[in-house]
Amino acid sequence: MRKNIVLMNILVAFFWMSMYSYVPNLPEYAQTLGADAVVLGIIGGVYGIAQIVLRIPIGIISDKTGKNRLMLVVGSAVLAASCGILMLADNTGLIIFGRLIAGAAAAWWVIQSATYAHYHRDEKQVKAQGILSASANWGKLAAALIGGLAAQFLGLRSIFVFSFFIAVASLFLVIGIKDIPKKEHEAGVNAKNTRGQVLQDLLLLFRNRDLMLFSLLAILSNILCFAAPILFTAVAAKDLGASSLELGMLNLMFYLMAGLTSLFVGTGVYRKMGGINALSIAFLITAVSCVPLFYHANLASLYLMQALSGVGFGVTGSAVAGMVIRAVRPDQRATATGIFQSLFGIGIFIGPVMVGSITKALSFDAAYWTLVAVGVVSAVLCYGLIPKKYDKM
């Protein structure tokens, strides 16, 4: 079990390092091929479409078969394919297609999260998801650093080559992971599922109020994350004269703070503060990070906004994922996680498309004030809708 835990954290770090090595410089590269604000929004948004479509069936397959290692191999292969497409892309159409396939690979976060949950007791689930999220963010942090250096000194295309080889490396890491045998209760439940109850169980999960609430909060969190720090902040930085290396450093700041605050989730201080308070404060911090005034000042102010965004996303992403695990039975975790992550893919799609459209129709400032409003509304929803039982989990 301990070997699996260690290998899963390393695998997750490599997987997301590959996924995000080129992200800081992707808007710059797309603009050299003629992309405007709307096209940039589409490039950012299609990443969420495949996740919306794939995560639920992936979760169902995982719960039914328990063959998570095989599925992790497939996920790494899809990731390598997406990097290969982007490595060869010479027009915005291929970039859009490559990011669509990257979104398909990102759907495997379902398997990573649910598999990791099997290695921990119920009372450790929130903290476990925080640790796994931290590993993903450490991988993204390394991606920002290495990708920025490669783009600066070797050219933009080099980052896609690096991403491809890291994806291939993740395939070899999966080999050492062993599937955990299903418990007798889980095997019995899944045997029934094979006799025609899959759809019924799926509908019951969609009627799980807590699961739907946490999915809504995750949608809002991803609107904020994938519109601002992941995509359009790079456009603002480029307008202020940022180099390719500085674009990478901006993302490094975001992932550094996200990784640190992911580790905070589930700790004694977090429990003493209360999960609801922590989530609400995190959304308010993210709202402050989107105030457009700071995006016209200088690069130093952008670094500060990226840090605040990272603090907010590190808490919201990890805490809500852990609460989802506690909201369902152990034998439903992968399917529930698939539903949760499929639904939060809506935010990954809506955020960039919304900001790109508002920017083109009105202004950058109007788009970012909209994100501020999303953050404030999210904080209010946390206080008004999350059941008190999750406050100390």
C-alpha cells in the first residue's frame, strides 16, 4: 500500500507536469499563428469538453472492473498523443484539436483520485485528496519552471517535445502500481451493477444533493482558475512586456501557492477553522485576485495576483474533492468522482470562452470584474448551502 501511495504521487506529478509544461506559453504561441481573444477562449475551453463527456463513463468502468492500473496506462497514452499533436501543430485548428485530446487525458484525474482514495481510511479522505492535489500542483510548478526556461532558450516548440517525453515517462511509472483487490461488499454491489442497475445507481448519484452542490462549487472554482491564472493572465502579462520565461514564472507562482495550500486542507488548523469558513475565504481571496486594476500596473502586481489565485484554488479544489469522497459510499467513489469532475469540466469550458467573449465585446476589465462577481457569489453559496456536517471533515 505504501509503495502504491508513493508511486501514485510521483505519477500524478509527472502526468500533470507533462500536461502543463506548455500552458503558460500556449496563448503566445497561438497568437503567432493568428489567434484572437475568441480563439484563445476556444483553445482554453475545449480542454473542458472532453472531460465533461468522458469522466462519468471512466468512473463507472473503474468501479465495475477495479482495473485501475490498466486505465492509468491508457490515460498516459492519451496524454502522450495530445503532446504529439501539439508538437506538430502549425495552425490554430491543430492546437484546438491537441487541447481537446489533452482534455481527454485530463479526464483520467477521476482514476487518479479514486484510486488514491482506496489507499486511505474514510476519516483521512479530505487530507488524502489534499496531498494528491499538492503532488499535481508540484508537477505543474516544475512544468512552469522547465517550460519557461525551454521556451526562452530553445524556442516555443521545445516545450511540446519536453511534454511528450514526460508523458512517455509516466507510462513506465504506472508499471509499479498494483491494483487493490475489491472488498467483498464492493464486489457484491458491482455484481448487481452488471445485471442492469448501472443506470439506476447513476441516477441516484445525480440525486445526491451534496454531490451536486460540491460539483457546482467546483464549476465556479474552475471558471475562476481556467479563465484567469491559467489563460488570460498570460495575455495581460504579454501586454506588459513579459518574456517567455516570465510567463512561466507567473504560472510557477500560481502552482507553488496552490501546492502549499492544498497541503493545508485537512490539517488541524483547517479543521479548527472549519471547512466551510476555509472554502468561503478561499473564494473571496480568488475574487480579490481578479480585480482588473492590478492587471494594468506592472509584472510585480501580476505575480501577487497569481499567488492569491493559487491560495484560493489550492483550498477550493482540494477541499471540495475531499468532501465529494465523504458524500458517497466507498463502492461509488470512482463513479461519483467521475460525475463531479465531469460537471466541473463545465467550468473549465465556460471560464475561458466567457472571458474571451466579454473581452472582445466589451473589455478585459469587464471580463475580470465578472470573475470577481463569480468569486463573491461562490463564497456566499458556501455559507448558505454546505451542510454543517462537512465543517470538521
